[in-house]
Amino acid sequence: MWDLPPVEIRDCTTHPLGIIVLDKKRLERVVELVPEGTRLPHEYKGRFAYAYENMTAVRVEVTEGGGGQRDEVAVIGKVELTGLPPRPRGTPIEVIYAYGVDQILSIRVIDVETGKSREGIIRLQGSMSSDQVRDARSRNRQMAVD
């Protein structure tokens, strides 16, 4: 009937994923690491820094949903890297997000200077409310197909 080219359906994120960080004024804000509509699997690797002098631990709070402030997103997990030697503000840490088609998010936090790391796993199936799922599906229907 119609002569249409084949269409490949790919898995993609239905909502943004990110972390909570402190900005230069030490105010909390959300940094989006995996935007909505990102094809899966996806890996993000980025550098962040100690927020205070003499920190001996780093906590990365994992967020789900759109928004720039804590009260606009859901905190769905955290990864804590402890036992670090005290060092100055600005000491680098690396955060690696790996999100697979199995809806498992792996978060790895690495202290760049010591190489010490900690990993956390979050299974994202069922973490959104039914209203959020409906809204995300509606947005995805409106996305263009390559």
C-alpha cells in the first residue's frame, strides 16, 4: 500500500537524570547529565570539584526529572566516597554515569588525585509516578524520528 522506508525504534530516556552540586556561591543546583530523549545505552563522564576546604568525603546525589533546583526533581539515590585525605576546595572528582537499555544506572565517583572510587547502582524501573510516566510518554510521542 505505502512504500515507506524502515524505521528503527531505539530506546531513549524519558526524563532527565542528573546530580545536585554546589555552585560558586555554594548554593545547590541540579546539573543535568543525561537529557530527556538521550539514546541508550549512554555514558557521561565529567569533572566536578570539592566544595569546601579539607573535605574527607564526597556525596553525589542522583536526581531524576527536569528542573534546576532540588525541590523540582526527585533525589533517587546517592553515592558516598569517604576516607579521603583532607585537601583544598577545588580538588577534582570525576563522576561517570552509565545508563543502559536495561534501565540500570551505574554511578561511579572517583577522587582524581588518589584514584579511590565508589560505585552505586540504581534500577530506574518504576521510580516515576504514573502521572510522570504518562507525561513522559506523551512527550516522547512528539519527538521526531530519524
